[in-house]
Amino acid sequence: MNGHNLRFRSNPKSYLGQYALVCYTGEGAQKSDINRIDGNTLMVQQEFAPSVDFDLVSNKLGYVDVKIMGGTGTYGGTGRYGAPIVGNYIPYLGQKDRASDATAANFGRINLSRVTTDYVFTFTFTGCNFVVTREGGDVYVYHEPTAATWTTSVAQRYPGATILADKIGPAYDGTHNGGYGCLVRDKITAGRWWAYIQTPTGTKMKPEWLQSVAIDGV
């Protein structure tokens, strides 16, 4: 909307270096959108399979909201100008402070090897990180709600998986306790995706505050 979708699709890295993104600030809104698309009232599941139409919308606080409009093809019926960003979504399953709950089965994930779109979005990071694994030959990316109270190792949290990257997330410190991450398919190298991680200061974003990590062999 208002040209944001086109600017993002044209050059995701450049766009993400300029605009601070958020995608939900409460779990209720995420559940409502997923239930609406899935046509049920179930709790949010570990994987959300369908590709959907996204819209990037400037909000009054100065951020850009990542909004799930609906299933692929629904954007045109909203009356909004332009075209959507067609992509996939990694659910956030809530904070898991107890070490006994710190296991991959309790984290949202996506099978990146099966994704047919070029973009993957997820819930806003507030201490969270991406963890990348290989399981049964496929590459998975998890939205891990990393907690300082956990006493388990990464290998213990992902039993049976090969860990390809154990912590891709914002540069958390005393000033920065949040950020955003998304995945973008490389347009040149087959089997490569990029994890882009924002560490904004408030609503401000600069290119030097953007990390990019390659995920190969997808």
C-alpha cells in the first residue's frame, strides 16, 4: 500500500535498511488472522502452510506494519491500490520461560525447502531469534522465543536435527530489546535464502543496523 509493497519487492535489502517493520504486537491478533484464513477457531499451530497476501502499511507510530490480508488472491477485493506481497508466515507460539518447555516442538517453524513464494514473514522479535535446522533432508527455520532462563543447549532443544544456524536475531543490548526478521529468496543463486534482521532504534532504521545471513542448501 502507498508504494511500500513495490519498494520492498524491488529491493528488499534496501527497503529493510530504511523502514522499521513490526508484525503484530499481541498474540490475539495473530490468532484471529490465522483462524480467519484457516476457517477454524483452533489454537495457533506450529506450522501455517498456506501462502498469503501481505500488505506493508505505515502506522501512526512511525513503523511499517506487516499485515496479513488473506489467502492468495484476496488483496484485489480489499479496494487497496497496487499489488500485495505474496509470501508465507512463521507463527509465534508464545514465550516459553521454563526450560522444560524449551523444545523445538513448542516453537513456530516453516519448512523452507517446501516454500514456493519468495518471502517469509513472522511475528515481531522481542528477544526471539531464528534457528535454522536440517531435518530429513529439508531445511527448517524456527521462530525461537529465546529466554535467558533456559539451561538447555541448542542441540537439546532440537533433538535429531542438524543445526545450520543457532541464533540469527537482532543485536539485543540494554537499549535494543526488539527488532524484526524476515526471509527472502535469492534471485540469482539457487537454493539460497537471506535472513534479514533489523535492530532499529525506536522507529528509526538505518542500513548499518540491518544484518543479512545467507541460508544455503535449501
